[in-house]
Amino acid sequence: MALSAFDDRTRPPEEAEVRATLGSTWSLWQDLRRRIAADFPPPADEWGFATKATGWGFRLKRKDRVVLYLIPQAGHFLVGVVLGEKAARAAHECGLPDHILELIDSARAYAEGRGIRFPVTTPGDVDVALKLAAVKMAK
């Protein structure tokens, strides 16, 4: 079973499939997409398939830089973000919840940064994703 609800490498999911899979969190998915596009113009987005283990993910981008990754799952979605070391340190200054700071601090540091994922099930989770995006894009 892939991390994403969509693991058929031959085709990206269609909007109707994503909407049905996300259920009540579809509005949060749409809200996050809309707000990222407004905060980081010019917006771009695309589906990407990395491996069979991860499946299809949706990349919210500013030009060629990925701001956030969205990974659809049954009834909710995950947000993924990769923070460079400066951004990881700055995350401690922007009022993020303790559990998110713990994810960042415990994430393995790679050359491209520290990658974390967390589930989005509430509007507050969307706010956390937006704060992380702002920290990432400022550094």
C-alpha cells in the first residue's frame, strides 16, 4: 500500500477521485491550494509520482520551487515540507504547535533539508501548513 491513496503509476488522479477520497477534507485541500497561490505568486502545481511506495502527490510550487507537498489519503491528506536548516531554526519563532516543532527537530537532516509530513483534518492544520510555507519561502 502506497503512502498516497493513488498508486497507479500510469495516470495521475482526476479531481473527482481526489474529492471522493478526501471527503470532508476536500474543502481544506482547496483552501490550502488557494491560499498558497495567493501568498506565493506566480503559483504552479503538478502531480508527481516518485515511487510505488509513495504513489501520487500534489506539489504546490512557486516557479520551480516546491512550497508544499499534498498527499491524498482516505478521509484526509498529508502535508509535506522540506525545511533548510535556517528555516528549521526559524520555525521555532513563528508560533507553531509543539508537536510540529518536535517533528522538525527529530527529522533527519539531509543536504536539501529536514522533511516532515503531518495530517490535515482541520482548518487549524491548514494554518500550520501556511506558517511552514512562509518560513520555508523566507529562508
